[in-house]
Amino acid sequence: MQEPVLRVQNVSKRFGGVHAVKNCSLEVNAGSITGLIGPNGAGKTTLFNLITGFHRPDSGHVFLQGEDITGLEPHEIFRKRLFRTFQIARDYREMTVLENLLIIPEQQIGEKIWNVWFRGKSIREQERANVRKALQTLEFIELQDKKDLPAKYLSGGEKKLLEIGRMMMVDLGMVLLDEPGAGVPPLMQNRILDHIRRLSREQSLTLFIVEHDMDIIMNICQTIIVMSDGSKLAEGTPREIRSDERVIEAYLGTPGSPGTTSSPEGQS
């Protein structure tokens, strides 16, 4: 069988007396859209932080494409082609929408002062290529008409589209999406989800999504992993998760109601 893109092996993390993640193990397969759900305090956000290097696990290991990335810094993990978006979209407010994309590509020749003196032609060629890619990306996310607008004037949903655009500016293997539908009106949610599906289909990206809106998770994910009390409780297709009595008891409410409620959380 093909090696999973992401493998979390017996990972644990404590914060003082709180055992946020307990001996958690899970896998995410290449090219999949996998959802991660669970009740408030289940450890989902902490797990995302452990995978992306914002926290170091007390024990256990995280493997990306078979390589042990446990304990690496976030920027080092980013260079391994893993990108993470945030529940609250992060942008450079005073920079234009186009500029927010142009700062993303790594290893830009013009960042080294001596290249400005000796490699001017190469710098100009790279800059033109980056601008072409950024404009194509803005067309993909339907923000081309706002390319010269400071990012601070975008709506919440448009800022989430901009985050999708930023991840398209680098060659990625896997993306962790943190609540792509949070705080976004339904019409904009549908627009964001359409772009996520298209990215998965056209670029073969592996997507791992934390989301509290059950309709989103059930409609977009092929596989859903459920966490409870810091550990993996269940895994399966949306149909299997809807009918799993353990999941219904832990998260979805009373029998007969799974997938019908959207319950916003705080820290998870």
C-alpha cells in the first residue's frame, strides 16, 4: 500500500495538568480530503499545532511523506511542502491583495543584496514569472478585480479566499485547513468549498480539514476522523460516521440528529 502523506504516531501533549492530546495516532492518505471533528476540547487545534511545529509533542512522532518531522520549526515544516491556514485569516493588512501573494514564494533571487548588483536580469525574470502566477491565482479565486486593494478592506470570506491563493503560490503536497467556513456567510462558504474541491481535483493536493460545521465536513470530505478527549475515537466515511453510536454520543448529539447541527466552538 502507498505510504500515507501524514502519519501521527502515539502523540501526546500536556499543558500543566491538562492532557490535551493523549497517545493519538492517525493517518491521512495522498490526494484525499480528510476531515477532523470532535467536541469542544477534544484536542483538534492542539493536534494541528503539533503537526505544524507550533507545539512540540511530549512523546510520539509525526511523519510527513515518511520523514520524521517531529520537533521541527514551523518554517522548516513549511519547506517540507506542508501549509497551514488559520481559523482567522492572516494577511498583511496594508499591502495590496496582489502583494500578499507576491511575498509568499521562497528563494526569491532579489532577497540577497549582491544579486541586485550582479543578477538583475534573473531577478526581473523571476519577478515577472511570480506576477504572472499571482494574477492567474487571483483569477482562480475570483479576486482579480481587487488586486490593487489593501487586504484590510477584504471581507472575512475574501480573506479566506486570499489564504487559498497564498497556498497556491508555492509547490505544496499537503494543506491543513483550520475552519475554512468559520464566520463566513453560506454563499461565500459554497464559493470557498468549490475552490477547495477544485484544488484537490486539479492539483492532487492532500487536504486535512478541521471544521465545526457538520454540513461542510459531511459534504466535502471522503474520510472523517473523530477525536474525543485527546485521542482518535473513530474514522470512516461520512455515512459511517453519521451512524456511529460512539460519535453520536460524544459529539453529534442524540440519535437521529447527526450532521444537522453546527456548533461553534472556542478553543479545541
